Amino acid sequence: MAIAWGRRVLTGLVGIPSALWLLSSDVGMLLLATTLCCLSLVEFTTSICPQIVPQPKAATEKLAHHVLMVATGAVLCVGAWTGVKLVHDALSLGMTLAIFAFHIATTKKTDQTALIKLLLDLFALLYIVNGFSHAILLRYSSSKYGLGLQILGLCCAWVCDSGALVAGSFMGHTKLAPVVSPGKTLVGAIAGVISSVATVLIMFTLPHFSSVLPWAHELLPPLDVVPVTHLLVLGTVLGILCSVGDLVESYVKRVAGVKDSGAFFPGHGGCLDRMDSFLFVAPCLYFYSQLALPN
């Protein structure tokens, strides 16, 4: 399969600085996360779900379903933005009940696919919305390094994906999961983990160069605060989660019979294609910040 390297690089050169600029403010971060979450939900409900199970024929019911799913993503992102986990969890419960209520109200007596439709929506809530909302919660976690952890998560996901792609393209022969994703290789997965570990070590080393990079000490704690063994384990876990996230989305697309979830990012595919790894990384970093990092 030919890879559009030029478009991938150009998208990265535009997208990465834009994302970092938006992350620099709380409002920009909310706008970025909510937009990506809602776009991913639109891709999931319009490009993937219809290929798995027949969708409602009535235009009003179809529109109501799309609005409900996008509203779920937006509400939970705003709930996470409050920085209060209890508010986020309460809204999560409320929107879950709303999804159940919608399906109970709209299910036809003869619809034998009703349960599959419900499960797809709950999967989107758990997989997509939960990932983005925890990325926002990460900003306001018990650790004072929320912004740095957000940047670390994005860098790990991007570097891991790129490392796996390059190594797999030029050196990969043994397939990692040939049925689910024929293009992914074992060498690529290992390279992704190594890239993730290197990214974590580099990011946590930056505070030691605060004389040259005055902002670095505010991003992450220095190595004399966080043991190197922590970072090696964290980098390995994040690298594995990147591969898992990639494979989960590949599995969903394989079941649906689609190549890409969309075309929002030229050279990369859809929003869900680009953020699949990060959706697993963000919750992991959130819990790591709660358990291991100093306040």
C-alpha cells in the first residue's frame, strides 16, 4: 500500500503547532478536544455504523441519533473541563441513560438489530468520548503537570505511530495481526514501543535544561523526582497502548469494511484514524498522574 508521505508530513507541520497553540489556553484546549471528539463521533456514526448495521430510514430519527451522540461528546467534554471528576461522572451516567432512553423509545418491534445499535453507541461512549474527556480531565488532575502530560500523551501517540509506520514499512515482514490489520508488523510495534520510551525519557529530561528552556520546568517533574524505572515502565505501557488503540480502530473498520473513518487529516485519514492511539493513552496518563506524580 502506497503511503502519501508528503501529505502526512504537511498535515503534521500544520496540525502539530496548531494543536500546541490551542493547548496553551484552557478555552483553546476545550475547543480542540470537543471538536476532535465530536468529529470522531460523526465519523463513527456516519461512516462506520451504517456499514455494520442498518440505520433508521426516517430522516428525523437519524438526525436525532446523530445529535444525541454529538451532544454526548460535547456535554462530557464540558463536564471534564470543570475539573471536577464527580461532575464528569454524573454527566456520563446521565448521557448513558439518555442513550438507553433513545433506543427504548425508537426501537421497532421487528428490529432484530436493536441491541447491536445500542451496543455500538455504548462502545462509542466508552471508546471515543471517554478517551477525549479523560484527556481534558488530565489538565486538572491531582498533578500540577496537566498541560505537560497532555503534550506528552500527544507526542507519544504521534511518535509511536510514526516510528511503527517507518520501521514497519522498511523492515517489517512478520504481521502483527494480519486478519485485523495486514499493514501492521511486529517490527513496527516494537519500534513504536521504543519510540514511546524515548519520547517519555526526553520529555522528562527537558526540565533539566530550564536555563535554556525556561518553560520546561513547568511541564513535567525532573528525573530526580520521578524514578527512571517509572518512566521506562510508563513509556512501555504507553507504547503498547498506542498499538492496542490502533488495532482496536483497525478491527472496527475491518468489521465495517471501510478503509478510513474519514478524510479530515490529509494523508492520515479521518479524525478517528489520527486519534485512535491517543484515546487509550489519555486515560492511562490520567490515572498515572493521580497515583504517581507529585501534586
